Amino acid sequence: MSGISSALSTAASGLALFEAGIETVSNNLTNASTAGYAVESVSAAEAMAGAGQAGAGVLAPNVTRASSAFAAQQLRTANTGAGASSLLSTQLTALSNALTGNGNVQSAMSTLFGDLSTLASEPTSDAQAATVLSAAGGVTSAFQSAGGSIQSVMAQSSATLSTDVTSANGLLTQLAAINKSLQGAPNESSLLDQQQAALNSLSSLVGVTVTAQADGGVVVSAGGTMLLTQAGAKALSLGTTAKGGPTVLVGNDGTTLTAGEEDGAIGGALYSYQAGAQAQQGLNALASVFASAMNTAQAQGLTSSGAQGGALFSVPAATATASQSNSGAATVSVSALNAAALPTNGGPFTLTYSSSGWSAVNQATGQSLSVTGTPPSVAGMTLAVTGTPATGDSWTLNPAPDAASAIAVTATTPQDIAAADPYVASAGTLQASGAIVDNNAGSITPGTDTVVTTPNSNAALVPAADYGQSLIVTFTSSTAYSIATASAPNTVIASGSFSSAAGGSIAVAYPSSSAAAGSYWQLPITGTPAAGDTLSLTPGGAQSGSNATRMAALFTAAGTTSSGTLEQSVVDLSANLGVGAQAAQTSATDNADLVTSATANLQTQSGVNSDQQAVLLSNYEQAYQASAQVISVARSMFSSLMTAVGA
């Protein structure tokens, strides 16, 4: 009897093992595509029999979950890079595209300067002047369109960041609940599957470091800050940086989450917002530099009515915003802006006072800038300081706040275009009738006029008070000349020297109230003059287009911006955005490949192989049938035995 009983017990333990195997295979196949699921397997230890006895079957089966902490971390790392680069590819491409289509500032500027060149050759054409004014409006529209597109990218980055923070909080809450459940059911497979799925999703949002606990729970940190402990999750929230951009805070104490551009979708959203803010500031600076250069060029010339050119464009004034933590009594304002000296990234700049004086840092680059002079000047901005600052007081200097979106054309009619030069030079003497009579004994040849900040050393300097008046240049000898106004020909206002080698120069200062203040209209003269010879300078009229020529050259003139030409600055801004977009696109492709590779690696170690499971199922079914057959035979033997005993 003991032999039959032992056989039944052994076969029954086999049935239990193989039934567990069949159920496990079924569970594996059902959850093959379930996120976080790791393949399970069945094992059982041999049941030990007494000395000299046959085997006693197997102990109760044990279901184990396959896992690889290293492969799982590799996948999470790949998810983090992919989450960031995927978002950056979209956002940085949108930033690059902001300067195409309606926002193509380079194309709009090229059209304007081309139209100015045409006006220079057709200064009497009202239609061409109207074309110039229309092209000026095209430039402002391009700036506004580009600025609006960049603002949209920044708004989308902020919205994405808000959504991702909400998602991260949901996942952290889920992980905290799983941790609590694992305390009551340590290392329970279904809970660990849910945990891995949540960690994979969380890793695509932010780069996480995961530390496993003895019961299967996890502790999670990011950027050195704890997000999840055994005590629970720390909620993420949105905050604002000192510069006005978004940031992510952790827990009730509001610790700032450190997340770089490769740290998941949250890091990518923070970076894309910052990239947008820098692009916006660069575009603002470009708008301000462009408007300043055009307005200065306008002021260097005259309109068809003979009036000095007024501003063609308007942009918001530079600002200086005091830090809320300032303890001193000083106020700072920007009193003047030299746009040509402004860094083309536009800052903004942090101005700080200390016991050793003023210092400044470009927020866009972190570069320290020298603050010089009294009053202090930095990055093309001259500052007005009143009151006494305290050590540590600081101000944010923004040279071009919202310039791209707020730039506007201020000229209202085509006649506002200052195409004419301040003066037209003619050999001879100006008559009361306006005619010029040339009775010169020698020869005087006017050269090509320019606008300069430092006149030639031999130039006769005409004061700004006499700007706009008709002037008479009289040679007192072949080597010297004097200048008077036509209205007071006997009153000398300037004098200069002349030589056959160097010739001579006349420099007329622009009025201090003009956008061209500090510059001089300069005219070189050559020839072989005789004593008594004269040269008349009359305000440029409708026939003059020389200043339009000067304006048309601004696009390619060296020194118009701190990085060279205006054209180069526009190209650089567009190219830099394009390079960023291309790099993000490449990174997105590379990171997608890494995710595929890491997923395949983890799948190899803990994934469900349907072919392998099919083989196991067949083996378990055959073994189950064999164990059942043993039980059937043993039952038959037992029945026969009982019948024989009864007989």
C-alpha cells in the first residue's frame, strides 16, 4: 500500500508543478505586450524521501519574475534622452522656422535696402519713395511675425512643462502607492510590473536615479533631489526664475529641480523655453540695432522739403529694473544707447555695485563686461545713476525690451524719407536768386561726402549751430580757406588748410538734438585753387539722393553692429537657430535608436519569447498528462488490490 500511496503523492506533486507551469505560460503570453511586465518562470525543489525509499516528488512550485536592474536602468537612461531630444527637435525646429516665411527678416531687409538704392538713383520719384515706405513696413511685419512665432514656441514649452509636471506627479503618487503595497506583499510580481512601467514613463519626463529596497520598493531622485522615499512622494510644482522664466520646484520647501537639456521632457521643455527667450532677445536686439541705424541715417540727410530727416522707426526704450533685494537708495536708468556697440545677443545684462565699483554680466553668455566712464557705460548703454547704491545692489539692464514685437514705422508719408544729402557742393558763388556763378580762376573739385565721427585733421569744422544754412567757402590763398554762411558772408565760422597732396576737408557738425549728434558730414576737396576762389554748399534738395545711397549701404556696412554688418548679424541669428534645430533632430534620431536597442536588450533578459513559451507549454502539457497517467495507473492498481483483498 505504501508504494501505491507514494506513487500517488509523487504524481500529485507533479500535477501541481505542471499545472502551475501551464498557468505561468498562459500569464506570460497574455501579458507579453503589457508595459513593465517581466517574464515569469516556475521552479520546484525535489522533495526528499527517507533512506532507501524512492523519490517523493517535488515541493510546492515557486513562480519567479525575471529581471535585470542594469538593463532596466539602461532603458530608463535611453528614455530620458529620447524624451528630451524628441521635444527639442520639435521646439528648436519651430524656433528656426520662425525666421522663414512671413518672419524672414533677412529677406525683408534686403528688399528695403534694394528699394533705397533705387530711390538714390531716382530721388524725385514719389512712387519709389512710397515703395521704400512700404518696404519699411514689410521689415516691421517680418520682425513682428518672427517674434510672435518665437513667443508661440515659448508658450508651448511652458504648456508642455505644466502637463509633464502633472504627469510626473501622477507617476510619483502611483509609485508611492506601490511602495506601500509592497510593504505588505514584498516583491509581489504584479506590483513590480506596475512599478517598472511607471518608472519607464517617469524616466521619459525627467532623468531619475532608482535605488531598490529589500521589499521591492524604490527610492527615486533626480538631479540630486529626492522625489520619492519610503515615506511618500514629493510633489513637483512650477515656479519662476529671477529672469522671469519657468522652473520646477520639489516638495514643500520648494527646492529647485536641476534638469539639463537632456534630462527628459521636463528638462527639454525648460531648455526650449530658455532657447526661445535667447532667440527673442537676440531678435529684439537686432530690431533695436536696425531701427537705431536707420534713424541715424535718416537724421544724416534731408527730406525733399529740405527738413532734417526724422525717425523712420520706433522701438521701446532700454530699461533698468532694480532687484527687489536692493537696500541702497540709488536709481539707475539708461540715458543713451549706442546700438552699434550692443552685443547682438541682446543680453539682458546684470549690473551690480560693490565696494570696488560697478560690474556687469551678460545673462545670455555669462560673460563679464567692463563698466567704464562717468557716468558708467556698458554694452553700448550709458547709465544715469542718482542716489547712493549699497554693496550687492543689482539691476537688470534690457537694451531692447519687446523691440521685435513693438517695432513700428513712424514716417507717415513718402516725403518723410530723407534721401537728400545735407549739402550739395558747387564751384562758384551762391547768388540771392539761388543761382551759382563760377568766376573761379583756379579749380576746385568736391569729392565724395561721408559721415564720420572723427573729421580729418585738416578739416574746417562748421559748428552744429550753423547746420542747415547755405555756406560759402572762400580761398584766402592757394593753401587756406575760410567758411561763412550765405546770410553773413563776412563772418567767418570756420577755416582750414589746403595742400596739393592732401587737399582739404569741410566737416559740418550735426545738431545735438539730432539722432546723428556726435557725427559730421564731411566733404573732401581737391584741385588747384587760387586766392578768391569760392565753393558754395547748399542744402540738398529733391534732386539729391546721396543720403539714400548711404542708407542703402547700411545692410553691408562694417561696424553697423557689434558683430560686423547688419546683414551678417541677421544671417548669424538665423544660422545659429538652424544649427540648434539640426543638432536636436540628429539627437532625436540617435536617442530613438538607443531606446530601441535598450528595449531589445531588456526584452532578451526579461521579455516574453512566444516561441520559447510555446515549447514550455507543450512540455508542461505532456508532463501533466504523464503525471495524470501515473495517477490513473495507481488508482487502477489500488482498485485491483482492494478487489483481491475483498475476495
